[in-house]
Amino acid sequence: MIRKLREIKRRLTAETIVSVPVTARHVEQSLIISADDDPARPSERLLDLAVQASSHARSVSMSKVVARMTQPPYYPDVWPGEHYKLLAGLVAVCQPKVVVEIGTSTGMSALAIKQTLPAGARLVTFDITPWDQFSDTCLRAADFTDGSVSQLIGDVSDLSVMRRHEELFQSADIIFADGPKDGLFERVFLERLMELHLSRNPLVVLDDIRLWNMLAIWREIRLPKLDMTSFGHWSGTGFIDWTDRPE
């Protein structure tokens, strides 16, 4: 019986393998999906921000971030294709007082955002691992000394963690979510945001929306949204306008 089950599994695996018609450094499977029956459309606010942030991104230099990297690929310098310049452009256009980032990792996004933060503004970045425990981190202790950047440790898909930092999320103008893309975290995180009834109507930026595990999550969002992949991350960048509420 076990041998038979293994054989069935082997055949199913072989039959479901898709031939990849291109060669690239990194390949992921995705889908092309119709837009006319999407449950949400972009707002005027999103269309304006898309044009302005993309235009500003063209003149942004990521040389200071790249200088901290020890080896290629030098992602922050890739645009379009990576989101670092777009994030910096978005912050420059929106002039936020508070930016919340989910997923510090090596700190490249945090440094890109910090680069165009207005005077007196702050970036709070969440992770479940302290920044200095990443062997390839681009962050330095000096990045935190002026108070413009701080890190909090916690899983924001946990309701108790979200409630503990509710005031922070209520004050946010931009929320950038770059989580694990496991098919669960981002859905739960968005539900937690909805429960907070964010009064400042932040712009939510969702990373990797074209990845397989993110397709359904992005499709199900009923708030005004805009796929910015062509001007952001090759694996998907989505803008969500938290001004309105789903019907």
C-alpha cells in the first residue's frame, strides 16, 4: 500500500510540473488574472500617488544603501524591478509623520524609507528577529541614534501584539508589509488592521502580491487597490487605499 501511494504521488508530481519557458536568476510560478471582475478598483488617490511616486523614484539614488552590501545582486539599484526606489519616492511624495514596516530583515527597505523621511518623522520596523542577528544586515547601531528609526520585536498577526501597539498603527500614514508570504500571515495581518479602524486612512503597501501564496489574498481585498508591480518589485507590489471600507 505504501509503495502504491508513493507511486501515485510520484506520478502526480510529474504531471503537475510546469515547463519553465525562460531562464532567470529567480523564477516563481504565478497567474495572469482578469481585472474586470476584481472586487476592487483603484481610487483617484492611488492613481495620483502611483504617478507621483514613480516619477520621484527615477531621481532617487540608492548608492548609500548599496555601499553597505557585501556582494551582488545590488537590489536597491534595480528599478523598475525592485521596490526600494519606489518606497523612497512614495515617502518623499506623502511626507508621512509615521511609517510602519512589517519585516525588518536585512534593513534595506528601512534604509530606503529613511532616506526620504521628512524631518521629525519616524519609521518603526517590526520583526520577530532583532536586526543585529541577521548576518548580512545593512543596518548599523548609528541608524537608530537620532530616533528616526526604531525596531520592535513581535508577530503582528498576533492579536495581543497588535493591540499592544494599536496607538502606533493608528498614527501611521504608511504601512509597508513585507512578511513571510506563507499564505496565512498577510491575510491575518490585514484582518487585524481592519479591526483597528485606522482613523488616519493610511496607505498600505503590500509586497510580493504576484507570488503564488499571495494571489488569493490580493484578489480578495475589497478596499481600493492598485497593482504597482511594473514600477515596484518584480514579485509584486500593491498599494491599498485604507480611506474607504469594503461594502
